[in-house]
Amino acid sequence: MNTSNILIVEDELIVARDLQLTLEKAGYHVCGIARSVVKAEELAAQHQPELVLLDIHLAGRETGIDLAHRLREQRIAFIFISANSGADLLAAAKATQPYGFLVKPFRERDVLVSIEIALYLHQQKVALRPQQAGNCFDGIVGSHPLLLQVFEDVKLVAALDTSVLITGESGTGKEQIAACIHRLSPRRDKALVKVNCAALPESLINSELFGHEKGAFTGATEKHAGKFEQAHGGTLFLDEIGEMSTDLQCRLLRALQEKEIEKLGGKAPVKIDTRIVAATNRDLEKEVAAGRFRVDLYYRLHIFPIHLPPLRERKEDIPELVQHFLMRFAERTGRPVVTIAPAALSQLVAYDWPGNVRELEHVIERSIIMAKGGIVTEVLMGR
Ligand SMILES: Nc1ncnc2c1ncn2[C@@H]1O[C@H](COP(=O)(O)OP(=O)(O)OP(=O)(O)O)[C@@H](O)[C@H]1O
């Protein structure tokens, strides 16, 4: 009997229901059907599926390819299901390293065989992981002492259950470090849920974080589990915490102190066990001094601060980072690796990188596209 939990991400309800029937007949458990990437991420965080069946064209702004990259980071297996199999789309799908690609219309048998193989391959990978997990800092390039100190801090704090505040300029890798803390913590098998506090309007962020009951406000047609609840047992990454309104800061502080939240329209508080990792590129002390950030919340988050150095303070890492981005671009696109001329590399090392590693990543991608004869001879700085 198969008991694996499977999530279906498909915008055509008839196809999704057919798939659900097929899977349930074969003994799998379908933990949900999502029509958009947003809903899929909500369900994935809630149910921790072993496998996701993923359509490419979905309702909403993002595609199945966008979601696939993130599922891969979270080490959740997925198989694409799509009516379209054009060369460009296949190249983009391949770059996400899926466990399979089924072209619609497909036979029941093909779906079941693909799922069985995907689950088997995924289990093999998971079984191998303990030896490889030694490096949870995979994908974080650099060996400057300032970065090595960050790695040490992360290893130390990951095992504890305290809140962590990651500071550093934009593009220095704060989100990557937050993911490492989660992966190294005892909460690693539960969800890591991310919220960008600057990306949501004030009116939405409240229900996004704390959730709401059905009928809590006009348009609340269904009960919604907020990010706090979705991250129950796991970690909630609050990016750009410096942008939070004072009202929300107050609710967050209460949630941290009481370990419970109040849903919009809810009758009783809900107990939560969620670890907070927050990040900011602002100087929170200045924000506190200016009265824009609550001092009590600041101290609550500041129990263990981790500071990421700007790239200009660890220029020695630039050549290795450049090499990393050149290789990664080749891997993603399936094209040969482009090299870089020494003069161009010197220019990159000399530059000050106000946008840090993210800016370097963009400059390299742009330079590869403009490169002739497989070698980058010119680099064009600027974000
Ligand atoms: N040391 C590193 N090695 C490889 N890639 C890195 C490194 N640091 C950052 N990056 C890459 O740079 C980009 C920006 O990183 P990330 O989103 O973690 O930064 P951030 O500090 O959270 O930025 P922001 O404050 O703007 O949210 C990402 O694509 C990330 O993969």
C-alpha cells in the first residue's frame, strides 16, 4: 500500500480531479489541489508532500517552473505534467531537475509508473544525504574569514531555539543564511515559510501572517491558515522586518512572548510553536532611536544577531563567486561554460558592489549573454 502524500498543482479542475482519483485508487494520499503557485506553497508548507505533480501554466502570476526552482531548494520531489513540450519550455523544465515530465494527455499507467520511480529515486537521494549534509552551506560561495565566522555563528545558533536577527546590506545572502539555519536546526523536517514584510500592503499582511476565519471580512470566503500556522513546528523567515508597521510589530511581539496568535475573526487564540528568523538591511538601532521600531521587539529579536559582510569587505571571494555563477549559468541552460578574460575579472574585483552578490550575479549573467566566442571580455556594471 502506498501512503505517500502527493500535492497536485494544476489549474484545470477536471484534470486535477481525474488525477486525484487515479492516485487515490492506487492508494496514495492527495493532500491538496492548487490552481496557483501561491496556493501550492501554502498547501506544501501545511502538508509537507513527498511529491508534487506540477503543471506549468497556472492561474496567477507565476508558473510551475518558478515553483519548481523553489521546490528543488526545499528538496521536495516533483514531476511536470504539461500539454506543452516545446524546446524552450523543455529546456527551462530540465534546468529545474525534475523527477519526470509527462505530456498531456497521459495514460493512468504512465502517471503511476512515473510516480513510483520518482519516489524511489527521491528516497535513494534522501538516504544518501546524511553524508552530504555535512555541507549545509552548499551554494554559499566564499572563504573570507568574515564569511567563515558567519558559518560558525550559524552552526552555533541553529541548534538552539532562539530568534535570530540577520543583518546586512541588500544582496549579501541573508535569505540563504536563513535557509541554512533552518536546515541545520532540529526543525529541518518541518516547513521553512518565508514572508517579505515589504512586499505586502498593510491591509493584507495581517491576515497573511496570522490567518483569518471564514467571514472575518468581506471576501474571506474560506478559512485561511496564516504563515505563522503554516510554519508550526518549523521556521518563519521574516524578511525586511524593518519595514513592518508599528501595529504589526506589536502583534508580532505578542506572538513571540505568548507563543500564540489571534486569527482575524477568530474567537480564541491559537497556540503556535514557530521559530523566528528575521532579516533586515536597515540599521535597526537607528530605527529604534527614531521611534520607528519597537525597542522591546528589537531586543527580543536581537538575542542572536548574525551580520553578513558587504561584498566590498570580502573582495578575495569575487573570483570564486564569478566562477560559481559562470558554471551555474551553464548548468541551468545546458550550454557550454563561458570563461572570463583576466582583464574583465580584474575590473570586477576593483568595483565596489553596492548591490553585493546579487548585483554580481546579474552582471555575470548579462556579460555571458553578450560574450562572443565563449569568453567574457567586457563587463558592464550597474544594477
Ligand atoms: N555567498 C554567496 N554565494 C553564492 N550566491 C550568493 C551568495 N550570497 C548571495 N548569493 C546570491 O545572491 C542573491 C541574493 O541573495 P539573498 O536573496 O540571500 O540576499 P539578501 O541579503 O536576502 O537580499 P535582500 O536584502 O535584498 O532580500 C541570491 O541569488 C543568492 O543566491
